[in-house]
Amino acid sequence: MASSVPGPFPLPDSKFDLSTYWGRVRHCSEISDPFMLLTTENQLKNARKIVSSYRRGELKDPSPEFWHAKKQLDSTVHPDTGETVLLPFRMSCCVLSNLVVTAGMLTPGLGIAGTVFWQWANQSLNVAINSANANKSHPMSNSQLATNYAMAVTASCGVAVGLNKIVPRLQNISANSRLVLGRLVPFAAVVSAGVINVFLMRGSEIQKGISVYDKNGDEVGTSKKAAFLAVGETALSRVINATPIMVLPPLLLVRLQKGVLKGKSLTVQTLANLGLILGTSLAALPFALGVFPQYQRIDVHKLEDHLKNQKDQHGDTIKQVWFNRGI
């Protein structure tokens, strides 16, 4: 993220008003823009130079070139480390990375083996994305990563397999209701395991706290309360993001299979399913990401005592601090 570029002058957060939901949606649509995947290393180096010139005060006013450079960095590098996020795990690749596993999970008629495989694939991808985009105040050890990964996969597979066995046994509902409930089993598994996944993968942040910064970008200290807020909001955003993607396509597909897709080949139905998932994902992701600001501020009186009554580099009392929520 552009905030990882050092300099005495603070960067504007966005060309959009991040204090409003619509402003955050527009900002997140830029971060998740799939065209940013075409950004090369040379373009990133040039983007860092442009942003650095602003941070050093050489570039006085944000220009279109500056905003494009900031967009490239915001969608490609980690805000804490400044390192390039591995391509499949960037938010600009989120829709494409999730397309195949989501289609697999929503495939009708999966047996136990198929259900377990696709839930494993989905949670593996979630673990990688959570790890790559988490707040890096306290990096997770390999043993912690392996343990949390196993627990997340076990949770998702357990929920999915359990519900797949329960739904067919429901006797007091119509066959159509059972069909609809069966199509929504992946949603229940993804939501429950997704929340568990976030808290497991980022539990060390809550235990140790995350770094908080003053308005000049200088670290003030660490806060467990800010960490709990960051992780909790991220978990909730996962639910918000998964709801339209895991609910609308399967319900629409049931409707289409009774109409225009009736009697069509498996290939046609699969392509229709992929199209529904892709369209819903592209539309829903910015709205889900925009619910909570990624880099947000909080009054110090809401945090731990050791963060209160501190002064910044200019000798002013710090009343508010900022932290990276992670994505």
C-alpha cells in the first residue's frame, strides 16, 4: 500500500471521501480492480518514486499520475511491510481466485468426498488470503499457521458434511424447500468457517495487540482493543461478502434450471453458474470491503491507558490514532 512509502509528509487516504460508505465502496472498487493484476515490477518502482516525491514534499498537489501510482501500490503491496503481495492473494485477484472454488462448492449433488474437497480448497485459499493481507505487527509462526489452518479446514468440512446429512432427513418441509436448503449448505459452511478462520489466523493480534500510529505515521504503541476491533470487523466483512455470492447464484440457478436451462447440457449449466458467480462477486466485493475502513482511526480514550497522554513529534497531545485493519 502507498502508506508503506516513507516520508515526512502524510499521504491523502484516497481521492474519495472515506468517511462515507459510498466513498469507501468506490475506493475498494479500485483496490479490487482486476486490471491492477497487470501491474509490472517496473511500474511499481515508478509508482513508489511518484508517491515518494509527494511524501518528501516535492509534489505539492495530487495529480492524476499520483492517484494512479497510489492505486497501483494500494492494490498490490502490503501497507505494513511494503512488500508485494503474492498475485493470487491480492484483493485485485480475489474474485478470480475465488471463482473456481466457489463454483465447486455450489455444484449441485456433491457427495461427501466432493464436499470435503471443495471446502478444503476454499479454506486453504482463505487462509492464504488472510495471512497475506493481515496486520503484520506480529507475524505468525509456521506451527501456529499449520495448527490454525487444520482447525479452519476441520470446521468448514464438519459443518458442510453435517448439514448435507441433516437436510435430506427433514420431513416436514416440501421437496422444493429441501432443494433450496441443500443449495444453501455451502453458504452456512463458508460463513461459519470463515469467521473461525479469521479469528484463528489472526488470534495472535488480539493476544499481543497491533501497532497504532499518530497522524504523522509514527508508531505510538500497540493495542489489544484495536486488534479485537480490527479482527472482528474483518470477520464480519467476510460474512457480508459471502452472503450475496453464496446465496444469490444457487437460488437463481434453481430458478433457471426450471426455466431457460431446463434440459440443457451440463456444460451450459456450468457456464451459467460461473457467470452468475462472477457477476455477483464483481458487484458485491467493493460493497462488502467498504463496510469498514481498512485504515481507520480511533480515539485514544477508547484504548489502553499506556496510549493516553502521549505526544507526537511536534509536542502535541495525541488524541486519535490510526491502525491497519487488514482485509
